[in-house]
Amino acid sequence: MKKIMVLIALILCSASSPSPPPDEPPSKHHQYFAEALKAQNKRDYAAAIELYQAAISEKKDDADAWNNMGYCYRMTAKGYLDKAGDAYAKAINYNPEHEAALEYQGEYFVMVGQLMSAYRNYQALEKMDSDEAKKVKAKLDSVLEEAQAVLKIYQP
């Protein structure tokens, strides 16, 4: 009977799970990513980009870090594009016939998808017989050509 009790005790002890390993500190990659995410959520995109780059240097195949870094770059660019649009609007407000400002604003409108606004700038430049009109028209033509190619794919 004693042997059976010892055997049962041994079986019960061996069936229990091992002790969990001690808590390990997060990896450098994890630390960088977590800090980057905090910076991104605070809209500190420059800091987030640096931290995502550090995370990627530790783990190059981290699709989430690459994706979030792309988002931060895009949001940084958007901020600068908004400022560019404001600057062009002010230049044209002060001088409605400023050819370079009309051309650059037209290109800006193409970049941000405001094609009708870009077309109005093109028309204003054409009316002024400006060579700058050709540059805006070339940008519009390029976008329209690409849009037509996409429409061909999606038309039944």
C-alpha cells in the first residue's frame, strides 16, 4: 500500500505543470515599438518614425512597424501639404495673377485630388496666356490617363 501511495504521489507531481519562467524584460524591438506607438498616438510623428526605425533595425520583418512608420510619414507629409496649400492661397490672394503660385497651387490640387480646382487654375493660366498652364495641364493629363486605365479594368 505504501508503494501505491508513493507511486500516486509521483504521478501527481509529474502531471503538474512546471513553474512559469521568470518574467523576462521585453525585447528592444518590443520597447521601441511600444514607445513609437505612444508617440504616434500623441501625433509626434517625427519621434514615432525614429522609434519605428529602431524597432525595424531589431526585427526587419515587422510588418506592423513598417505600416505604422508609413502612416507617420504620410501624416507628416499631409501636414506640410496643408501648409503649402495655405501658402499658395495667400500668395494668390495678394496677387491673383501670380503665375508661379497658380501653377504650383494647381500641382498641389492634383496631389491632393482636387482636380476641378486644378482645372480652374489651368484655365486661369490659359486665360493669362501663361506657359505655366502647360505644366498644370500635363499633371492633369497624367492623372486622367491613369484614371481612364483604371476605369477600363473596372468596367463590366
